Amino acid sequence: MVKQLPTRQRVRRGILTFIFLTFPITINYLSPYVIIEAGSQGIINGSLIMFGILFLSSLFLGRAWCGWICPGGAMQDIIEPVNNKVVNGKKIDWIKWVIWIPWISIIVWMVIQAGGYSKIDFFYLTENGISVDEPMKYIIYYFVIFLMMGIAALVGRRASCHSICWMAPFMMIGRWIRNKVGWGSLKLASDSSDCTNCKLCTRSCPMSLDVNGMVQASKMEDPECILCGTCIDQCPQGVIRYAFAKPSK
Ligand code: SF4
Ligand code: SF4
């Protein structure tokens, strides 16, 4: 018999499936290219505003976006049954920074060349707010899907989040600032005294984190944690929970 997912994970999967289905509408609002084109004309576009919102959300919600709302995450969760291999984050996590830093530099350069931002157009390069409004634009749409899913299918669970995601660094920087300043935010908390070391949490983590090790070390904070709650729902002892708390000293 196929084991049913816990209710919270079914809700999360449902949200992600909906987000994936609406991706033809939203792709330009998360596009790493459209922000460059808009920047070259001095326009604050939808993706710049969205990346700003992601950064601000991470100050209080960490990377919950990645676990609950991101279409890129949804694509990789869909392909997970094809390759559920654990990913060694230490080997590939750095790649996204090698992509992100030059990309941000190009945007800044384009905006400087344009004489700064002079206009806001949230719906820039969309037709009535819809991103894929003509058949040719499906080429870009399918390219993004094949890229995100292809890497996850070849390397393992959520490998694109680890390696090529251009959105993750915004939230990782936000998380870093939050931890430095020390205000409260959504995170994981645990009580290792009830842990039986069954490692179900580690085996189920979509980001391939050593959750059992985190519990044992009482260090539940990791830059790659997407706050999906899978470990919470898989733990038979109820050791892990969500908490809204300040960073531990
Ligand atoms: S540690 Fe838990 S909440 Fe964080 S990504 Fe892994 S399973 Fe999700
Ligand atoms: S699933 Fe729960 S009991 Fe098992 S190792 Fe993880 S925290 Fe400990």
C-alpha cells in the first residue's frame, strides 16, 4: 500500500502543483533575463520587485518561499521520483554564487548605463500580465523547465536549488543579515532528548541535509534549509517543530 503523505505535506504539494501550473503566467516575474532587459532601459520590472520581496520575506521567513511557493522547487519535487538520490551540497552549493555575482553585476552595469531607474512597470514584457502570451515564448518556458528538472533528474533531489538557482542567494543574504542583527524569524527547533536516531528526518529531507546531525548538535539552522517541514512531519517522536525565535547564541 502506498503511504499517504501527512496533511501538511499534501497541502504543500498542492500549493506547489498550482504554482507550477501557473508558471506560464508568472515566468517573467521571476526571470533572470527580463530584469536585465528592463534595467537597460531604466525600468523597475516585475522580477526586480519580486526578488526584492523574496529578500524582505527571508528576513522573517528564511527560505520558506523555496519550500512552499517556488515554481522551480515545484518542478524538482515533481521529478523527484525519477532520481531521489541524496545530493552532496558541499560539492555544488557554491555554483549558484558563481552565477549570481556576475549576473547582479551585469544588472547594476546596465542600470548605470541607463542613468539609473526612472520608471516602474511591473508588467514589463507581459501581455495583460501574462508572460507566455505567444507560442514562441514557450521555447524559453520549456528551456527553464528542462534545465531545472534535468539537473534534478541527473544529479538528485532539488539539485537545481543547490546549484543554479538565481533566487536562493537573495534569501541566503537576508537570512545572514537576520542572524547577524539577531531578530526573531521562522525556523526549526528541536529537543534531542526524545530523538531515537532513527534518521527518518535525514532520509526525507528534500535538501539532503543531515537533519539528525542538526538535532544532535542542537543547530537547526542551515542556509540550505527551505523550511518545508518534511522532517517535522516524518519524525515519529515529534522532536522537530517550527518556531518563531531569535538566532541561538
Ligand atoms: S531540514 Fe527539514 S525543513 Fe529544512 S529542508 Fe530539510 S526537511 Fe525541509
Ligand atoms: S526522525 Fe526524529 S527521532 Fe528520528 S532521528 Fe530524526 S529527530 Fe530523531
